[in-house]
Amino acid sequence: MDEENFNLSMRKFLKMVGVSSQHEIEKAVAAAIADGSIKGTESFPAKVTLDVAGIKLNVSFDGEIRLQ
């Protein structure tokens, strides 16, 4: 295994996931505020599941997104 290539590809993947996830959450919050379904002061439970089939990895991460 090439450690340097492995770490580089993993960081690239995680950066893409982080940036894309943030963008999607921001869009969803803006749309929900615009249509009046939320006020913008709420907190929401959040969950992300990481699945890498080739190494039989399936793990979930729970957290909270607070708008205020």
C-alpha cells in the first residue's frame, strides 16, 4: 500500500463530502426558512453514514445542527 497516495485520496474524498454536505444543508435550511416550515432558530439531529463496501466498513456519526 502506498501510504501517501492513500492519505491523499482519503483527504480528497473527505473534503468533497464535507464541502458538498455543507452546501446541501445550507440549501435545505434556506428553502425551509423561505417556505415557512422552520423559523431559523431550531436545532436538528443529524446523522451521516459512511459505507465502504470493499473493506466492509459501515459506521454512522450522530450530531446536531443548531441554527442559532
